[in-house]
Amino acid sequence: MSNINITNGLCPGGAVRMERLADLALMGRQDPELLVTHKFEGLEKIEDALYLMKEKPKDLIKPVVKLDLD
């Protein structure tokens, strides 16, 4: 996985939409945990999560990699 550039930008609808989605989660009206279908632990699992997103299995909605930054 060399020569990969990762870029980021606002979702469709811009900052206002992202703020509204965050507010829904903070107020408990939306549970983003329901979208997580695959969980990984540690920096060394990022590659596994990326390959999973590339393969796009039918049961995949959102993979999450939890990093321990201590």
C-alpha cells in the first residue's frame, strides 16, 4: 500500500450538516454505534480495515479502528 494519499473534506451539505449530525448524536437522538459493523484495536489493524473497505463485503457498513494514544 505505497504511494497512497489520504485527503479529507466536508461531507455533502458542508459544515452545517456535520454540525447538525453531531448535535443529534450528542443529544442522544442518533446512535452512531449502530453503523459500526467491524471493530479493530490498534494502529497495526489500520491496514486490515482499509482492505476490508476495499473488498466491500455485504455486511460492511462502517469499520472503526480504536487507537490507544497513551
